[in-house]
Amino acid sequence: MAIFTLNINGKTQEVDVDPNTPMLWVLRDHLKLVGTKYGCGISQCGSCTIHLSGIAVRACMLTVSAVGNQEITTIEGLSENGDHPVQKAWLEVDVPQCGYCQAGQIMTAAALLEQNSNPSDSEIEMAMNGNICRCGTYVRIKKAVKLAAGSES
């Protein structure tokens, strides 16, 4: 076990965990930030997507020891009141069905728009590739990303 000081959602958090503990479990089990979901555990579904210094990464495969001083943002930290443009677009387009994958989808879309404020359809598809939606709302996801980017009303 080791003590790690982490910057999560703009707050300093300390955890005493094994250095090989995936950030997914640090967030969910130790810090009770349960918006980040467990999906597959092998970085293939995207349900556990968080931002590490603004880049979308899979928390199930990112060990706590690999984080260092980098800033972590979870779905809980994306916006205080759920009013991030991607979150608002998600509601307007009525993207979720079961909703299980949506935190990961939203975090991936937000990271994309941070890097590219006006992505093309193919850039959206490439960025969102690997975020699996069991309900198949991919068309609405793309529409919501475009709406959040301001390229569709």
C-alpha cells in the first residue's frame, strides 16, 4: 500500500492503495465517485472514460501510480450543474436509453470538442469509436456531439 495525492475534479484527494490499483476502483471504491462505470475491465467499451490532463483515457487500465500530478476529471467534475454543452446536447437530443455507457460517451465527446471544436462526421466517428452503446444510440450520439459543437441545431 502507498499514499497517493491526486487532483480530482479540482480537489486534492489522498488515497492509501496498492500502486497497481486501477483508477476506476480508486474513484468508485475509495472516493465514492460512482459516475465512472465498470463495463469490461479491458479498456474496450469506454464506460470508464475519464479525462487525464484533458485527454480521454480508460480508468479501468490506468493505474493510480501512473497518474502522478496530472489532473483527473470525472463525469462528476465535468460541470457543477450538469450544464456542460455536451451534457445539455445529450438531453436535448434525448441520447440515453439505459444510460449505462453515457458517462463514458459524454467524457469522450467533451475531450474531442476540447481538442477540436468543430469536428467533421468522420472525426466524431473516429473519436467515439470504441465507446460501446448496448442500446445502439450512435446516430443520436453523433447528433448531440454536433449540437454541442454548434454545427447542428
